[in-house]
Amino acid sequence: MSQTGLRIIFAGTPDFAAQHLQALFNSQHQVVAVYSQPDRPAGRGRKLTASPVKELALEHSIAIEQPLSLKDSDAQATLASYQADIMVVVAYGLLLPQVALDTPRLGCINLHGSLLPRWRGAAPIQRAILAGDQCSGVTVMQMAAGLDTGPMLLKAEIPIADTDTSASLYEKLASLGCSSLVEALDQLQTNGLAAQVQDDTLANYAAKLVKAEGAIDWQQTAQQISRQVRGLNPWPVAYSDWQDNRLRIWLAHAIDTSSDQPAGTLLALDKTGLEVACGSGRLKITQMQWPGGKALSDNQLINLKQKMPLGQTFTSLKAES
């Protein structure tokens, strides 16, 4: 094996994947080809737009492949022609058939944004916050035919802070994932890594988020609603109705103090934000968006005082589809 690093095919699509591709460019290993999803229409003009991974590959003059599928023989022959030692997959979004998994000499590995087998599937970062998990992390695994079911090669863990949103946890895991991926490749090149089989009984499916999950049920505890707000930031964003206005709740935290007012009642509104009664405890809203306006933070929310009299209630009568 070459001491200058492994020959790598990288497969990924969004920014999370592009950060890992950059980490490989900064390492001793050699990226010989990049696979990414086909260009998609984006923006108001619906212009075909390259993925962040493709854009980065173009900057580094790396061969780019964008097959619609890896199930046909021509695509499989192209994959084999790169004579890669290993294929690294990070948020690619395309199913790899067994023949593709078996093509590189060392097979295919995947960097997944959770501590497997806790959260398998599309939205592990958000589901960890929504569930109230105390920690998250990344897992490098050998890819198998199932969804995130392959044997684990390396895991790295970090705590989830009470203030973490999906956006902030995403950035933390991207940084952790970059270093973990390079570490795993270094070890695979030298001494190898012992594979640990996943315990399927501990697995949960991290389903893709839908807008309807943003509807706040004020009968829930303040802690549950706080996790909902943080877990759905930056998308699809938690929301509640105030009279005929749908308000987006971007940031909030729980207060343990109880209230004798009905759930959803606005208890306070000052320069520190809004306090709303919940089924248990109170929710302190520190960033909120009125329809047609920009998101307002704590000391700006005082400007809503005339629109939002104390004692009136939030409702969420109709969830978004």
C-alpha cells in the first residue's frame, strides 16, 4: 500500500459532505474522483445548480461523476476504472448496490452524524435534540446493504448543550466528523480498525422532518417545547398562531416556574422576551418572527406589546403540510 495515502472516491452532496471532502484534501490521502447528485433547479429562476460537493471538486480540478443510478453496468464500470482503495460516503443521497460496495479494495465507508445505532436515517441530528438526548456524535462505519446498519469502525462523542439548535449541533458534528474521518482512514491504512457489529435492538429511525412537526402543543411541558424549537431550527421552524397570525418561534428555553394560567397564555412580554404558560413550566421565547417580518430577538420583542396583550393565548389550530 502506498505510504502517500489511500486512493479515495468521495461521494456526497450537501455542505456537510463538502466540509468532509475539504478535510480529505487537507490530508495525506488522494481523492481521485468525486460523486455527487445531479445538478438541481434552485432559486426563483429554477436554474440548475451544482451541489456544494461538486463546487468544491471543481475548485480542486477533481473528476466528477453524477450518475442517476449506480445500478447499470456502465456506471459500475466507470466506478471500477478509478481503481480506488476505498470509497468514502457522506450524505450522498443515492443508493449504492452491493456491486458498488464491493468495488473498491477496502470497500465503502460512511460517516454518519449520530452515535449508531441510536439514530439511523435522514435526520439524526434533529431527532437527537427532539428526543432530549444528552449526547450525540459521529460514527464511521463499513457500509452494508441496510440503512446505516454496517459494522462500526470508529465513534466520537460530544455533549448536547441546552442551548444547541440543530444548526449549532450540525456545525459541531461536521467539525468532529472531519477529524474522525481522517483518523479512521489513517488507521485503515496502517493498522486497520476492528469492526463492531451494531445492536439492532438499540436502533431508532430518524425520519425526515416534515412541516407539520413545527406545530406547538402548549399542553406539553416547557422542556418538550424547548426541544421542539431548538430541534426544528433552522427548518422547518416551530410555530404557533396568535389570533390570525402564524408566528415562527426560532429560539426559546424552558423555565421551571409553574403557572396557574391555561397552557398557551402569554404571561409576560419585556426586553428579555416572552413568557408563555405550558402544560408544565413556562417557555421563554427569545427570538420570534411575525408574518412578513424579520425574526426579532429579545429586546426587539418589546415592540410587539401592543399587538400581544398579556392574558391572551397562543393556539395552533391547523398544522402545515
